Amino acid sequence: MTDVTRNWEEFNSTEVSAKIPFFTKDGRLYDCLFAQQFDRALLDRLFTLANKLRATAQTKEGADFLLSLLSHKRAMLYFVQPSTRTFLSFQNACHLLGLKTSEIRDTNTSSEIKGESPEDSVRTFSSYVDLIIMRHPVPGFVEKTAWVMNRAKRPVPVISGGSGKDQHPTQALLDVYTLDSQLEGGVDGKTIVMVGDLKRGRTVRSLSYLMKNYKRVKLYFVSPPQLRMEKDILTFLSKHTIPYRETDDLGSVMREADAIYMTRIQDEHDVAGESRKVDYSKFQFRAEHLAVIKKTCIIMHPLPRREEIEVEVDEDDRAVYWRQERNGMWVRAALIAHLFSVEDEILGRK
Amino acid sequence: MTDVTRNWEEFNSTEVSAKIPFFTKDGRLYDCLFAQQFDRALLDRLFTLANKLRATAQTKEGADFLLSLLSHKRAMLYFVQPSTRTFLSFQNACHLLGLKTSEIRDTNTSSEIKGESPEDSVRTFSSYVDLIIMRHPVPGFVEKTAWVMNRAKRPVPVISGGSGKDQHPTQALLDVYTLDSQLEGGVDGKTIVMVGDLKRGRTVRSLSYLMKNYKRVKLYFVSPPQLRMEKDILTFLSKHTIPYRETDDLGSVMREADAIYMTRIQDEHDVAGESRKVDYSKFQFRAEHLAVIKKTCIIMHPLPRREEIEVEVDEDDRAVYWRQERNGMWVRAALIAHLFSVEDEILGRK
Amino acid sequence: MTDVTRNWEEFNSTEVSAKIPFFTKDGRLYDCLFAQQFDRALLDRLFTLANKLRATAQTKEGADFLLSLLSHKRAMLYFVQPSTRTFLSFQNACHLLGLKTSEIRDTNTSSEIKGESPEDSVRTFSSYVDLIIMRHPVPGFVEKTAWVMNRAKRPVPVISGGSGKDQHPTQALLDVYTLDSQLEGGVDGKTIVMVGDLKRGRTVRSLSYLMKNYKRVKLYFVSPPQLRMEKDILTFLSKHTIPYRETDDLGSVMREADAIYMTRIQDEHDVAGESRKVDYSKFQFRAEHLAVIKKTCIIMHPLPRREEIEVEVDEDDRAVYWRQERNGMWVRAALIAHLFSVEDEILGRK
């Protein structure tokens, strides 16, 4: 039997589910790389923790307590792909827990000019810190970093802040956390409507996957015909007996929704300007819709938005996308607290 | 009556004096946007606070006490216009009081590429922090941000670090603070000589405005004929019966000065190289002048300087421009302490 | 007699040994600019301190103690020459001791556009901080900054993070620290083999110089004929009766080595692509060599590496280059602790 921990190519070619144990230590995440690492128990644990963090930070005493927890740790934010919002969210999550941060936001360093391998660069930069938070445009690069750092004499945990086109596990986490904390009774039994460019939207894909952790959830996929949810997700949902329906008529399903998840058109992925042919006006949430949806229905958006939600909607209490943004910070702080095993100190505080 | 808090265009078209209450809460500044927000009582308060901050920071115990005051707060420095000195001054003011900082110094982020409105970007970035310090090249942008953030479900105070060509309230603050703290008996009754490009110098304009808060001040404006102080300021001074005199002969007024405020020629505002025709050598402070001015006369400069002050002058005790620079940090820290209502804790410390 | 403290050109033209007292105060370094400032007593002191820092930081209590030492200080990292690794090493060294950091990594600031002299810029930026750590491409610029700041009304110590082509004192420090801490019994009496581009490698030159502080050291210089160690170093070694031998045959000396210091070819200094003619394969450390060298022989490299050390070697316990990298942080923290006179508090902690 090949030892997958010895050879990256071998390791990389195995299925995600088989990789997960390698990124786990002593019953907790060691690295956070895939949304598939989150099961129901872990989600519940992280959300409880995020709630407690948020409550604790309300007072100066509480905030200072949080600052003391990881004051002895240092994190490196290695963000060579521009992403101000994810960067700031992580950086402030670190600051909340007292971690000092340093950052790399540009690969155009003397080392690379001098011919150093990317693996050596990361390993060098890791020398000074206790945690790496990494966003990288090359698919698999963050995972490889975690694999390398896991095998180093001085291992350092790695959290993905987005790797290539597919994996952005903490975005999925904050979306589910927002559903869980904003919906009365949590996610179980709720009807969630996802709207927009479902074909190319990373967030709606991850969110759909994570629904397997919840009971009796019903999904509506509202999109232009050209931008329907991909088959792999639909197959996955069928396999897990999660009911879904596809439509291009937002009005027809809006009334039923407990949560409406709006997304923008992802035209940066266009090959030949195909988005321009899409009439996206039907996939917009307008102020007039506020009178139609349930009083308890929340409106989400991963941001940035363009025209998908009218600015007037922002003032309605059901518009939770700004809170969702801020939730990213709380749930990322919860994740970091989990990795460093300070959960009990937080949860145990009176 | 139109509710000016509801519509930005309406709000924006009102006079500054009418806007001020909107940026004030519970009798203190909530946002700091205009030099007009500073009255004598507030100036005195902030300067007393700045003095106490400076004295307190002298000892390790004092400095650690200051660090504890706002350790639970986080600030975002949103500086999309390059300004290293103002940036560093604010950042270190934050660090003095224990605030953690994150920064945006480049607007070329993925969000804007993705078509997000500037208001949405700012609001997103504000999600993670308790204070926004912003410098922006577009006139009115900082004010609009404060207006938006004031109306948000989670309001966040905004301090201007310079907005467009006209407003840079904390620069005015540090200039008056330097006068107040370096002149025996404060600003009342003093003779202040402003020298150089008075037409286009933002600092001398603001400083002149703020003189209305002081009694029996006399101003001399020394400039080339082409670069005289603008009429609006002269009218303002007359209206407030502040005596002033214009001249192009520095030597003739130097002896009388309690403070000489030197400025460089602002040729970046030239339309057709008109500065090149100006003989600026007459508007220079040279080492030989040190023997002429009063023993108590201070020499100020907002920096950066070119040739307006000979380097030899730096060693004279009356040259206070480096201290003036450092005063920016103290008075900005005082302002932040004021916004967050920790004045009494600072002033009350033995 | 000319007062060298009064005129930079005069000062600059004196010998390094004559300059050293100017950068020393009360029997300790005030500025760190030259490897020549390190004598044996100081090296031993800094290494003892670095060891204690490393041990103390192992526990949360220890790390929090270190954080408290310089919490009241602020450092500016002025790195206008790209150098991510040195930057991060210093930044995290600061963070270890509780110093807050601000940074300048780009000279393209508004001030310089506005015609400010580099000396004024540095002095301005120094206004806000208690320590300047500077890397600059212009030879002598860091030294001049220290000279200017030493004479200012508010002096601020300066540490060089690399100045021009020759001086990089903390790199030399970390190399010797690694030898000292990894070799049983320290550096005295050891055989050190330096391999590669010895002609243009700044680190091997400095390391050779510093060997004068140790007893009975023997050096082997292994290089291509075109890239032999320069005469000035060989003369220096002869003068201090440090035995050395030059060869181009790594295999012939490998067995004897207590430390092998590998370096890459410095082709960025090529004038006409002369490196391309060099067969560098003979100056590579390969996995097969691990069986040949002593069981206690350490393998060092200043990094970044290219092909000089096979990646397979990394897993051997004698490969200490990653530890060497991390040692940079510890020894820089020790240096900062020394400058700020908190050594006794660290060494005295139980």
C-alpha cells in the first residue's frame, strides 16, 4: 500500500473523503481546506462558539478576555489573490482573539525572482508564525501547502481563504451560520430559494452540498435557463434525498421561502460574453417584493452585489446580507478558536 | 419639510453648519469631517486631552494604561489616496490607545472589478470594525460615507483623513494644537505670520478659519502677489473682526511674529506651470533669520518642505515642525479618545 | 579636529571602527548597522538572550510575559527594497516582544512627489515611533538615517535590515547564532565549509569576518574557480591567523565538516551572463551526501535556494536551514531587546 502522506501526486489523486483524516488531529480540524470537512456536529459546535464569541465581545471585559486567548500566537495572511473582504474578515477575526498578523499580498518578492520554489517560499514564511491563512488562485495550491506544512518538522495549520475556482470553505461556513442563527429554529425543515447564476456561483454550490447536514430542507433553484445549477449538485441532492425544484420564475416560489439567497451574474467566467444575452432583471429582488415574502423570510447575498437587490431593500430588517458579512468574521474566529483548542475556555466563560 | 437624513443629494446641498448636528451624538462628535465642527470648548478639551496623553505615555505604566483603553476596538484605515504621513500618524494614534488596525490602501480590489458600488464596498469593510478613518480623493466621498454609515443598522463613526482638495480637519487640529501648546499662554493675543502659497495652501486656509475661536489674534499673510490668500478667507476674517495684513515682504513682519507658519509652493495645482514664474526665494526662512525673530517665536511648517526652510534651522529650539508632526499623532489620539468617550478615564488618571 | 558628528561627508569617510562609538550608547548598541559592531561578548550575550527568548515563548505565560516587555513601544519597518523574508522576520520579532509595527514598503509616496528630501521623509516617519528598522537599496542610506536620527532632538534607534550590497548585519547574526546553537560546544574549534558563489555571496563574506570572534576555527571555501572568495577576506583571515583552504572539490572536504554552508549562484549580479558558463552541479548537496558527512554535521543555507540542496535532504535532522530561518526571528528579537535594555528582565525570569 502506498503511503499517501509521502507523495503529493498520489495524495492529491485520492478522493476528498480519504484526504480528510490527514488534515485532522486529535479529533479536531488541523487544517481547514474543504467544505466537506464540516459535518453536522462540527457545524453546530462552530456556530455555538460563534454565537458565544459575538455575545462575549459585547462588553469590554468580554472583548479583552477574547484578546487574551491567543495573544501568544501569530498568523500569516498569505493572500496573493486580491480579496479585500475575505482578507479583512480573517484579519479582524485574528485580532478579535489576540493573534498578531503579518501579511503577504504580492508574490513579486525578491525570493521568487531569485528562483525559489513556491513550496520553499511558503515554508520560509511559515517559520515565523503559528497559523497560515491562505488564498491562492492556483487550484490545489492551498491544499498542497497544508500537505507540505503537515509533514514539516515544525507543522503549522493552514486555513483556506479560497483556493482556485471551487473551494472556499469559510464562505460556505458563514452562509450556513447566517441561516442557522437568523432562522427561528435553525436550518432544519426550512425552504431555501437560491437565485441567479447558479451554474457558476461557488457559494450556492457549496451551500447546496452542506444542506446534507440538515433535515427536511427544501431547495428552490431560480435561474435563467442558461445558468441552471450543474448536474453534479442535482445528483448529489437526489442521492441524499433532499427535495429541490428548478424554475426561472422567482415570483412563483418567493412566498414559500424561509430564506432567499440572491447572487450576481458571474460574468468574469464568461468565455464569449454569453452573460450579455441573459435577461437578469427577472432575478432581482426589488423593494416591492418585501410585501410578498414571509415576515420571517431572510434575504441573503454573498456580496458584492450589482443590481440583484435594490438598495431600498437594505433598510428592511429581513435584509441580512450585511450581518452575513459580519458573521464571516465571527465564524472565522470560531474556526480559529477551534483549531487552537480554546473552545472550552470561551464556552465556559460566564 | 424634507428629512435631510433620508436623501443624500438633499443633505449634501445644505450648508455645513446645518449638517453638523447630524454628525454629533450625545453632545460629542460622532464623525469628524469638517474643521467647522471644532469650537473653542472642543479645541480646549482635545488639547488638554492630547497633553495628558503625551504625558501619560512617558512611562511604561502610563503607556500600558492607554493601550488598555480601546483594546476592544478595531479601526479600518481606508486610504485610497497616497498619504504616508497622515496614514502613519493615524495608525500610530490608534496603536497608542490599543486599537487594532486593518487597512485598505488600494481600491483595485476584486469587489470593484465585480461591479460593487463604492458605498457597498465601504459598508462591507465597515462590518469588521468600530471606526473608519478615511482619506479619499473625491470631494464629499468621506462625508457621504459618514452619512451612509450613520444611517446603517450598525453605525460606525468616520474620521476624515483628508477629503478632496478642501477638507483635512485633523491637519487643522494639529496646527492649532501646536500653536496652543508651544506658545506661552496659548493662542489668544498672538501674532501669526503665514508665508508662501496662501492661495492654494489648504492648511493656511483652515488655520485662518479656526482663528475665529481665539481672541485678539493678529494675522500677517506673506505671499507672492500671484498667490495671495483668497477673498473668501479675507471676508471671513473681516466678518469676525480678526485683523490681518497682506504683504510680500517677510522681513518687515518677522520681528513681530509669535509664530511663523511656512508653506511650500503648491505647484501640483498649477494649470500651466504658473509657479515657475514666481520668485519664491523671498518666502524662505533662512538660518540668518534666527537672529532676527523673537526668542519665543516658533517656526512651523505642515511638511513636506522643499527649500522654504533651510536645513540648518532645524537645530534651533524654535523650529517646531518635527514636533508639530508628532503632535498630529497626539491630537488624533485625543480625537479618537473623544469619539469613544474615554476622555474622563484619561484625564482622571493620577 | 573636525567633529565628525557635525558633517555627514566627513563622518562617512572615516573607517567603520571609528564610527562604531557614535552608534553606541551607555555600553550597548544604539543602532545596528555593521557586522563589525558584534564582538564575542556581544555575540554571546545576544545568543544567550535568543535562547532564553525561544524557551520562554514555549508557554503561553512565557509568551505573554515577552509581549508585555515592549508593549509601550512602536517600530516602523521602512523596507523600500523588496525583501519579504527579512521583513516578516523583523515584524514577527517585534510582535514577539509586544512592539506595534507600522510599515513603509513603497517610496512612491505623495511626499516624495512633493519634493521632500529622503532625510526629511525618514525623520517625519520617525516622529510616530520608537525604533526604525530599515532596508534600503542605496549603499550608506541606512547609516545616514541613523546618523541623522542620532543627532535629532528626538533620537530614534535604527536597525539595518540590509543596506546596499554589503551590509546585512542581522543575517550574519542569525548565521552565527545557528552555528552557535546547533553545534555541540559552540563555534570554537569547528570546521566550516562554505560552498558556492563565494565571490558575490554577502552572507559567506560576513560569516568569514565574524569568525575572528571564535577560536581555532578552520574554513574551507568550495567554489568554481570564477567565483572564489575575494582577496580582502582572505587577507583578513590571514591577518587574524584563521586557517582556510580553497578548493573546487566539495567531496574532498565534506567528511571533515562540522557545518556545511551552501549558497546559490548570485546571477542577479552578472554583468554579461557569466554565471551561465559555470558548472554549478559540483556545488550541490545531494541526498547521497547524507551518508558521507559526519553524524553531527549541520547543513545550512541562507535561502532562497534553487538546486543547491536537493529537496530530499530537508527531512534529515542535520538539515537546519528552516531552523536557521526561524533563528533569524529569535536573534532579531534578542537584538531589539538589547537595544531597549530589557535583557535583564528576560534573562532573570524563572
